[in-house]
Amino acid sequence: MPSTLLKLSEKEYYIIITDEQGDIHVAPDPAAPIVAHAYLGDVFHVRGVQKQWYDIQLLSKAHWYLHRSHA
């Protein structure tokens, strides 16, 4: 399967969710509280990567974490 990390400019990276659903956490830890859910086809701006976690930015400008296995 091709990568779902998209580069639209020199500084902009986005991911597309490839699972039916993924949990969005407050910290890069599966035990961290879940603040939202991502669904198949959702697109998120990536601020960075911490080990196996994407640091994503939501439309509200808040940033949370999504495990890389979901995108």
C-alpha cells in the first residue's frame, strides 16, 4: 500500500486515515485520554512525528496524537 503521508509544499505534510476508525489521544501513549476519533478518509495536518505517533493539528488548531498504524 502506498504511503498516506502527503507533502503539499516544502513545509506542509498531511495524512489520510486508512482505518475505519482511529483514536486521537492527548499524548503519544495508548493509555493517554482519547479526545476525538478519526474516520476512514479523514485528512489531518501533521506537525511532527514522535516514534510511532503523528502529532496532528485539528481544525480547532489544537494538536493531539494519532498512532501511525491508522494512516
